[in-house]
Amino acid sequence: MRVFQKLFLIFYLLNYSCASEKETEITVKPDQFIKVLGIAQDAGYPQINCGKICCQAYYNGEESKKMVSSLGLVDLDSKQKWLFDATPDITQQIDDLKKELNSKTVVDGVFLTHAHIGHYTGLMHLGREALGGKSIPVYAMPKMKSFLEQNGPWSQLVSLDNIKIKALKNDSTVFLNEELKVTPFLVPHRDEFSETVGYKIQGINKSALFIPDINKWQLWQKSIVDEVKKVDYAFLDATFFKDGEIPRPMSEVPHPFIEETVNLFSNESKLVKQKVYFIHFNHSNPAILDAHHLQDSITNLGFNFAKQGQILGL
């Protein structure tokens, strides 16, 4: 497999210059890759009891269902696969991962970002009423770990050994194997029950950021522009497109608007902009639709929108 990987990399680099500038996906799978398993905000698309045009488009057969934001990490060489966030759509998302690698384990680990419903409640499917998992590694920060251990029904997953919680530390790297590593980092968010982290996922050749939830970029002590420049792909919070999108004070849910993120990168090269993959779209966000002129206006500037099933090599 290692010889194949080197030959593939040479072939890919030689032919990349002939491809479109927007073509960052690859059609032949390398040994390690990320697969986008979902792109929607915690409640998915369509959202419950939504009679607005945005969700009615799905019921009218004009739009596809969008699963909740999640990434899969696959290593074909070691026959391992990991999940980033355990969403309410975990059943379908695990099945989508198995299509890439149907190994003996259901999943080799789950990395949680925080305790909001779209990011951890899928753990229920690992319990006795469903899978009845055995010591499935679940990676969690200290407050997230305590929340799972001290609150039902999640505590039952721990007491029955359905899951085995692996403690994470801020900016401390987890080595999954000789070729893949993951580093959590704290980000500001509404931390009612746990802290919130993003992840840096590193392979042999490439690396990625995964930040599905964060408050405004200026509230983070780091520069998102600088952090994006350090990686090859950056899956960034795109919950809302612009201010006034929902009928409530948007200061209560202070995610960075897509418009704001685009403005932050306005003076950067197209090469830098192409690293950005917007993800975690609210049902009200027009960018969640399969096609929309506002989405086109952003892609024309060089940015990308994460798509379910998308595969990006590491």
C-alpha cells in the first residue's frame, strides 16, 4: 500500500496543474482521507415543524435531506476509521463510513466537540437499546467527560462499558497510528454543559481543521486566517449566512456569518480561500440548498462548501 501511495502522490502532483483551480477533491482514494458525513446544523435539514420555504423545498421533492455536521476519518492501510461528532444521524453516517472501510470494528473512535444536541446525542445508539457497543473509544475534553459520566442516560454507556472515554487535553496531540494524529483546541462557544473544541487532523501529506461551532472569530485568541494558512482544508462554522436570518436576536447565537468570514479573507490569495470549506448550515441558511445564487457568489470568490459524501485526501 505504501508503494501505491507514493506512486499515487507523484501522479496526482504531476496532473494537478492541469486541473481546474477549484478541483481539490481526488477521484482515486489515497490510504488516508476525510469523508464529509453531514453538513447541517444540529437539528438537520429539514428541521422539525418548519413550514417555511427553506424546508418545504425538501417536502416538495426539490431538495435533498442534509445530515448533521460530521466528518469521518479513514485509514485504508491500517483498516481503521474514526468519527468526528456523534450526531442524531449516526446510524446513516456509520453506514456511509462502512462503505469506505467495512472493518471488524463499528468505529475505532469518536471525537466529540461539545455537548450540544447535534454533536454528542448519537452516542445513544452505542448503548444497550441499540448497538450494545463494547469499549468504543470516545475522546472528550474534561468537562465533556464529566458530563457524560455524571448524567444519565450517558452515564449508563460508561457503566455498561459500551463506551470507554479517552481524556483529551487542550493542544495535546493524540497519535492514532504512525501516520495520523489529532489535536483538540479550545474555541469560544456557548458552553452550558461542556467546553467546546475544534480539531486539527493531520496525515502524512495534508492536514485539516474542523471547527463546526464557534462564536465570532474576533472572540478567539487566534487568527482564523493564520490558522487556515497552516492547513490544506478548513471546515469552518457557517451556521448563518448573514444577520437577520432568523426571527430572534442573533446575538444569542453569535456564530460567524458566512459574509463575515468571507470579508476576513478578502485580501488573501485564491489559494488560501480555496482551503475554506463551509459546514454546519442552519436550515434557514440558503447555502444549505443544493444550488443557490448566494452560494454561487461565494464559490466564485474561491471558497468551497462542504458536500455530503465529499472525500479529501490526507
